[in-house]
Amino acid sequence: MKKIDAHSHIGSFLCGKGHEYEIEKTFLTGASFRDNDTVAKAFHKYPDKIVPFVWVNPLLDNVPEKLHHYVCDEGFMGIKMQ
């Protein structure tokens, strides 16, 4: 059976160790809105395994510019806004 993780983060967290679950594809965003470049690196390394989401903070980011860069230039496929 295919296993798809529909909510995953990459970056630093103050939590326990991760586990291997044989997930075939993951919808990935950063640990914060500052980790989009980390998501981009992971996506470019594993493009068949990752569906990248750009995380924007409308109070601190230039949202149109950031969305254009990550969606148009980096190939991100989704948006998380918080």
C-alpha cells in the first residue's frame, strides 16, 4: 500500500527521535517560515519523493516576491501561510 505523509516538516525541533515508516512521498514544509531553502534543497535532492510547500508569514515576508521565487523558480507546489 502507498504511504503518503500529508503534513511533514524539515528543520530543527525540540522533540524526540524520528522513525522510519517507509513513506513513498511527503508534503514537506519547513520547521518555520525561515526554512524554505532547506525544503528546496531536500526537494532538489529527492524530487520524486517530496511535494514542497513554501511557508510564508504575511506579517514579516514580502509574500508576492517569496511566492514567485519558490513556486516559479524552485518548483514548489503548495503554500502554507501562518
